[in-house]
Amino acid sequence: MNIESVKGWPKGRNAKYLITDSDASQVNAIRRAILSDVPKMAIAFVDFTQGVNQDNQGEVVESVNALPDEVIAHRLAMLPVPTYPNEGLHFVDECPNCSTLVEAERGCMQCQVLYSLNARGPSAEDEEEFRTVHVGDMMTLSDPMFDIPEEFARIPLTILAKGQYLEFYAFATYGRGRDHVKHAPAAAVTFRPQRVAVLQDKKGAETLFGLKLTTSDGRAIDAKLFTKNRVEDIDTVHDLEKAIHQVGPGTGRDEDFGEAIVFEDVPGAYVFTFESDGAMAPDVVINEALRELSERFINISGDLEKGLA
């Protein structure tokens, strides 16, 4: 099996890879590993402060807001907590410091990341009646490397009115997607056979070329895309696949177009795509999936050797 990034990818959190010398079952194993097996940090516990407080000016504030604590905790759980597989953080039940403790006492700097938030609604003198609390209002009490990425800072958590406050501590720990989706590092994990486009009838293809369509990078969809009547570039083939719908059944152009352009599968080659949630870079996600699979098969091989000894 060979895996390489498609030219021009990843694009931000979106990734596209070409996997060759493989079959669908092997590629699907990578897909399942990304969704279920790759470890990722996520907020697992939230400790909310409850009650009524009085500030230095004598104003009384209460720990209530527009949303129940359970809803806020769910929003926090789905945040992409930065995850660094090689930084030495442990699963809570494998932590050398606290794995032997009872569950209620587990948790230390070697197996969790700590966040805090202390926000209040507008003061009595403010003209505004409400204040929106965002993810960016949280503070990281652990290493700053675990700060929630800036692109997610404007995610709203709740709204506070005058006389209201929100205070909590949130604890992020390692987990896997098979235990809870908040630990899945990517979404829309898909694959399909690699295909090439073949120009069979230039006259019929003019039905498509005459529509003046363009590829995703702005090139005209015309005969110039083809080299020796073939297109092998993955993104260009995908653009052609989408363009073909403009001359397909129901368009009134299908008879003139016929099978002017057809698509052929490349044996043993697959295009693999997914979107990272932002906790890890796409290359880290797929490398961790491959590492998980490798360790699994090493363990199976060891068990077989022991069983057959």
C-alpha cells in the first residue's frame, strides 16, 4: 500500500489522499480507524459553580443563564481540543500517577488538560441587557499549546443577562471515537475508486464544452483539458464528473452527448477524503490511524505466535 497527498492538498482542515496498491477492505480499515480508534482529547468533565455571589460593588449575581448546564457541557464536549500524540499525555486509566486511584480521584497534569471560564452578564449600569459568552472567553490553565484554536473562538456557549454569571472548570481527557463521537478527530471520512476521464467522441463532447463551464481552479472545461484523450488529474476528473450532470438524463442534451466522455476505474487505487475537526492536522490524523492499525496487527501476530507455539 502507498499513500500520498493529492497535489494541492490538504486545504486547511480538508484532506485528500491517493491510496494505491490496495483494495477496498484495507482502505475501509483506515476509514474505520480514523472514526473509531485514533485517540483525541475532548472535554469530558465540567464542574460548574452554583449559587449566588456579591461583587465588590455590592451587586448580586446568580449562576443561572439561558441554557441548562447540561447543554453547555455538551457544547464544550464537541470543541476541538488541540491534540499532540507525542506530548506524553496518557489515558486516565493508564496514567502512571493516578490510574490506581478510585475514579472520583483520578486526574492530573499527565492525563488531562484544564480550562476555566468566569463570565458575568452586563452590570446594572450598562445599556446592553445581554452578553454572549464565547469559547474564546475560556482560559487554558494547562500549557498554552492547548488553547482552543482562534478559528473556533467565536463559537457561542450561552447568553448572560444582568445579574447572571457563569463559572466552571472543564477537564479534557483522551478517548476514542468508538466510545464517544466527541473523540473522533475527523468527519466525512470517505473513499472512492480513482477514475480517469476518457474522451471518446470530440464532436459529442462539444455539447458539454459549449456550456462554458470551468473547473474548481478556474480552467475552461474543453478539449484542452485532455492529453492524448485522457485526464488523470484527480481534481480535474472530479470536476468533469460533476460537469457531466449538465448533459445527463433529463437535461435534453443527453442524446447529443451520448458517451462522448466516459470514466474508467484505476485498479487498486482509491481517493480518500476527510475533514479534520481542527484538533489535529490532517496528516497527523491519517498517520495516527495507520499507527493504530499497525499496532493492532502486531498484537494479533503476537497472539497467533503464542497460540501456535
